[in-house]
Amino acid sequence: MARRFFCALVVALVLVIPFQLHSQDVVPDTVIAQTGEGIFAILRRTDRNPANFLPDFIALNKHKLGSDSSLVKGQVYLIPPITEESKSEVSTSTVTNEKTVSEASSRMVEPLFGSKYKTITLKDEQLKGAVYYLVSGHSGPDPGAIGQYGPYELSEDEYAYDVTLRLARRLMEHGATVYMIVKDEDDGIRDEPILTLDTDERHYPDKEIPYSQRARLRDRVAVVNDLYSKHQGAYQRMLAIHIDSRSRGENIDVFFYHHMNSVNGRAMATSIHETFTKKYKRHQPNRNYYGSVSSRSSLYVVKYSYPPTVFIELGNIKNEKDQRRFVLADNRQALANWIAEGIISDRNAHK
């Protein structure tokens, strides 16, 4: 009898102790899945970072998940408890890589920016410890939207890429660690009005860009999420930069999307939008700025990327007025400067 009692006690301890250690005596919450909701969405809705809580969610609910870990509308799911170690998405930890400035120098070289712009001088360290993932739209086999500009064709991917390069350089001037997820080793920052279309862009670090749109988006998100996990604990953000395509007569302002459940994504989008509003009042006082901030969680990179993400549309590539925003190098630089200023304001607000 005593032996049977001892064996039962051992089994009970084996079953109970691991859960107590993992949950730190906190009982998991529950949540009901809504229409079209996936694990990322349900974690964001309950203020949990997918990068931290995805494995625990799957472990807690493995018998309730459908194929590809899909959720069932109306099903009750367990939500991993928030512990002291996982309370904050943002940490004060700093992250560096080969592109950040050493203590002994205020200069660095990034060949990706081209011969004219490759040398970067550190202006300050407002963004020290911050990590940014910059994704310019389309590229490789997909040029994106095309606009006719006199005898020339303007391709979305070339102009979005040039603005993204300029933004990357600007962020690095303030001490940020920046990853260009789409890269073209021989373009660099270009000042000519007509940017020649090519298809030799690659995904970070040196991967061929898939032909399929879904495969292309999945690849980009996978790269970002892998890097995000490696920089766990750092302040991390992602920006996707595109140029819209509408009817030729429709002139639009720069506007911003974020995930509906991402508080930090909305905060960064709002900060950049506020910067654009102030800049338009100063530089174009005779016109209103109609750019907006809104949620659009159906966008693949917004929906599935771990870091808080802002998706930016720079204008209508088919509209004559908007085309001036792209073909003039000074205007492309202004776009990058204004976005960077909004990013810095957002970063300072989180310190």
C-alpha cells in the first residue's frame, strides 16, 4: 500500500510541477475566436506579442487547432499568462551589428547606398538600440505599379526603393540598426529623375526574390521574423513603403496603415502622420493635407510580421502632380526625412 501511494505521489508531482514552473502559478486566460481571426490576431487582441507567446499558445491549444494551426470561430482558447518577464514588448536593451557605429568613430560606410552616399556621419544617438526593418514594395520579377511620365515609365519598386534607401541612411545617422529587407547591390541612392527599371533585387541577406506574390510576401515576413527573434528584447519596428496606383486624375497624399490590434504600430503611424501634417502646413500653407492613419489588418506584412508595422503609401504613381513627388530627388529625400522625423518622435515617446 505504501509503495502504491509513493508511486502515485511521484506521478502527481511530475504532472503538476512543470506547469507551475512554466505558468508561475498564473492561470491562463480564455478568449473566443472571432470571424477570420488567426493566432497572430488573437494574441495581438489580448495584448500579447506573437514572437513571445506563439509557442505557448499552440502548446495550450494543440487539440483545438485546425490544419495549419487555424482557429475555429466561436471556439474558446486558452491564452498564455503574462509573466513578469514578458510584460513589455519594448526593452531598454541595445542591439548592434556591423552597420552600427563603434565607440571610437563617428563614421561608417554602407556600400548599399552607392559611392556618393555610402559614407555616413553619426549626428546623434537618438535611435541607439532601436532596430528597424525596411521593406520597399514589390521588386525582383514584380515592378509593382507603373505610371506613364511623358515618354518614360515610372515603376513603383524603383522609386519606393530609392526612398527606402534614403530613409535607412537617415535612421543610421541617428544611431539606429537598420535592415534593408529588399536590396539591390548596384543601384545605390540615385539623384536622376528617371530611375531605370531592373529586376536584380534580392531579399536579405542574399536570397532570390520569388516570382509568386504570396511566396514573395511570405519570404519577407519570414526574414523579418527571424531577425526579430535574434534581436529579442530590443525596441524593434518595421516599415513597408509602397506607391499606390489609381486613376490618373486622382491626386492623393501620403497615408499610413497599421494592424488594428497593434498599439505601437498605430502610435508610430500617428507620429509620422503628425510630422507630415506639420510639414505641409509649413511648406504648402495654401493647401490642406489629406493623408490619413487607419487600420488594414488584411495586408500580409502587417498581419504576420512580429514587430509593430507601418505600411506607407507615398502617392499615386499615375497622377501628374504626385509624379513630381517621385521624379525630383529632393522630394524623395524630403519624404525620407519626414518619415524619419516621425520615427524619431515615436522612439523618443517610448523612452
